[in-house]
Amino acid sequence: MIVDMKVNIWGRYLGDSIEYGGAQTYMSYGVRGSGKSTLLEAIGMEFLDRNRTVIDLFGSRDGESLAWLRSPYAEEKKILLLHGDNTDVSCSWDTKNIAKYDLSDIEHYDLIISSSPLYSSIDQEYKDVNRIIDLVYDRAVWTKSAYICIREAANLLYSRMKVSKDQAMAKAMMTYFIREARHCGFSLGLDTQKLTSIDLDIRITIDYLFFKSLGVFGLPSDLSWLYKTYIPLRLQNMKPQEYLLLTKQGSHGVGTFEFHDWHKKPGEDILKACGVEVQHGEELIESKPDYRVGDFQHVEICELRIDGMSYEKIGAALTMSRTTAHNHIKKHNTSIARVGNCNLCTRAKADIATVLLQ
């Protein structure tokens, strides 16, 4: 399926037309309903047509990213659905707990989807998706680029806030991720309704900035020079398949893409439409860290889990709640996934410091 998304008329051309399949960063900016997500999907289609893997993250709570399952690629490509800890998914495609996602999945699958309805809560989704983000840095050697589609850039910030001590640290982690992803062979596609909410440190890393319908807000002041070439009213009310492109080198022009009909429609039950059944179990409440649990007791929790004890039985044996036991097992695994070892077990000189637990 060839998309052939390109600029039709250049206002200024400096030789840097749109490239796909490498490691670039794309951002789509416009008001709600202007077709930002559909444009990111069209970019993803360009990557799929070049046999590159696409990873689709976040999106609205109604599951818009699951619409890929009724696209022509659903029959042509190998697809993996990622879901949360406490969720069972039944469908005709491969599924996997996101905690078990690893970089080999990029080589094995063409399209990897992490969609909100596949998690018991949006907080759980924001926490779990960090698994994908953190593993990006482990891809030091690569031969084929991949494309990560992040619907609404603010979701990435919220996700990083789940593993950061404060908002400043979360912003720093987000900026670092966007800046470094290309060095690990990942192209990024992001969309936003408010360009000025994106830090300048991030905006200067964007290779291709796509303007959709701007509504009454118009262009940011530092880009208002584009009005010398393009009529403001025209930019205010562009059709969903139209865009104005500004490249990192300064080329700009207007283009169109084929507005595919498989994109999710407002109010549609996308799970039913695509034949995906989701069942969420009883949600484990994530309490604040129990600071009364020391390093040695943390090791004891982990060892009891290795012995096959349930969270309820661990809690009863150690006089704590099942949630505290669950939180410490999750903290153990998260630390190993990020830095290669559990710092609590390391301090206690436990031999399970690098052992992932179920």
C-alpha cells in the first residue's frame, strides 16, 4: 500500500523534502479534530511501506490506535498488542504483557500497539509505557529504523512524571528521550494542540513540523513570518487531508495526503469493530512507597515471591498489606529493567539483585 505523502507546492525549497525510513522527528500541530493523529498514521504507513516497524503509543482513552487492526496492514503485517498487568486480551493477533516487551519484538513484528483500553486505568498505562521508552536507550546497534507514534506529546510528559521525583525531572527526561531516540534508530511522531507548551529544547530537534487547521489561535509569534507567504484564513481552516510543512532547514510548502477511511470515528466502539475482547481484573491499588520496609525486608518479600507465594500470603507473613508486597516486587523489576539491578537488593548484598520476578 503506497501512501506517497509529499509536498505539492513549495513556498521555499532548500533541497530537504520529506524523508521516511531513517531516524527523523515529526510533529503535527493543530486544533482538536484537525487530523493530527491521522497525519501521524499516514507517516507510519510510509514507514510500514518501507518495511520499518511502527510502535503506536498512548492515544485517546477510546482506543483510536486500535483502528490499525482494520487497516490494509492488518492482513499484510505482523501485529502485536501490548496490554497491562491486570488485563486479559482475546483477539486474532498476538498479545503480550507490556512488562515482557523487549527490543527483539521490534525485529519480530511490523506493528506494535499499546492502546488505552488495554490497561485497567490511564495511570497504569502511563506507568507501564515507560518500559518501551526506557528500552529505547538499550538499542545501541541497529540496522533498521523504527517509528514511534506518540499521540499528544503531553502524554509522554505525564508518563515520565510517573517515574520522576518532580515535574522538572520529568521534562528533562522527556527532552532527553526525544533528543536521543534518533541515535538509537527511532523516528518519532508527536502531535500537540499547543505548540508553545512544547519546550524550545524539544522544538529545535523537530525535523518536520506539520501545521494542520490552526483555528483562532494561529501561528506562534516566532513563526508568524510564514504569514508573508500563506493566507492566515487559509491556515485557520485547512481540510483534514491538507497541511503546511516547515522543515528544520527552513523549507516550507503545502501538501496533502490521502485521508484513510479506517481511522476511528467519534463515538465508535473500536474494540467491537475490530473483534478485540478485553477483561480487566481487580485493580491493585498503587499506594505510596512504604518507607518502613527496609532493604532486608524488601529482599524477604522478593524471596517469598520466588517461592511462589501470593501477595496476600506475603502480606500476612510479613505483617503488611498485599499492595505493599506488590509495590516492592514491581519496584524490584522496574529497577532491573532500567539500570540492570535492584538497588535495594544490591545494598543488602542479595544474590537476586538482577533476577526478574513474576
